[in-house]
Amino acid sequence: MSSVKGLFMTIYQHIRHPRIASRHADRPARVADFLPRGSAVNRFNTKVAIVITQVVGSMWCAYAFALFDLISLPAAIRGGASAIVSWVAQTFLQLVLLSVIMVGQNVQAAAADKRAEATFHDASATLHEMAHVQGHLAAQDVLLTRIAEKLGLDPVPVIDNPADEAADPDEAIDPDEATELDQEC
């Protein structure tokens, strides 16, 4: 088929976007990609922060904080209504909700990562499918060129941009000429 393609001019010449080539080397971003790789101190501090975040951002830590806060509840009850409000707002809610909110954020982040990875794979599949479409169109160009030659029509100019984006307006296909070609075929 490649020898046949060489004999005929194609109607459309596909120019790949540079991002497509670089995308083949890419993979979805992961948290590990953003961790510092510099000094030993930075790596140590990052590991400590990650471990603390994982521990504090667990429901077990939220339960432990709730039990810990209950130790001071009897003193708050003896202090009256304002002491109870203060205990709930400043001690219980802040400490327990810290862990509960972190758990929720971890769940949301995991879902966002899953969506981002799915989007990455969808885009890769779309690029793959578009490459097949380009091949199909190139095969059609060969056949259209053969038909045009048999009908005695001038070869169609190569276009690599839509008419409104063509660098030289004279190279763009005139819609009236396209209509005449359609009627002749």
C-alpha cells in the first residue's frame, strides 16, 4: 500500500501537535513526584510530615482525641454553661474535627486522583483513536485523488490548516470551488 500512496497526492497532510509526542512519555502525576529530593534534612522533614499527616488524618486518631477530650469534660460541667460551651468549641470540636476533616480530605483527594488518572487514560485512548482516523483519512485521500484524476479534475491542493487559519488565503479552498467539485462528482 505504501508504494500506491507514493504515487498519489494526499488532500490533507496531518501535522502532529508537539504535545502528542511528549505525552507518550508521560504518565499521571503522583504525590511521590512532588516530594523534595534535595538535602537529607528536607527529605527527613517531608517523611515526618507525611507520617504525622497519615496518623492525625485517621478516624482512629479522631476517636483517640475524643476520648482524650472527655477527660476534661467533668471539669467543664462543674464550671457551668460558659465552660461547657468553651470546652465544646475550643477543645472537643477543634481537636476531633481536625482528624475528621483530614480523613474527608484524604477521601476526596483519592477520588480526585482516580478521576485525574481516568482522564489521562481517556485522553491517551482518544489520541490513539485519532491516529487511526488519520490513517483512514489518508487512505481515502488516495482514493479521492484517483477518482479526481479519472474525472480529469485538477489535483486538490494540500491543506494542513482549516481555511480560516490558513497562512496564505490563496491556498485555502474556496467554498464555491468545493461546491462545484461536489456537483461534478
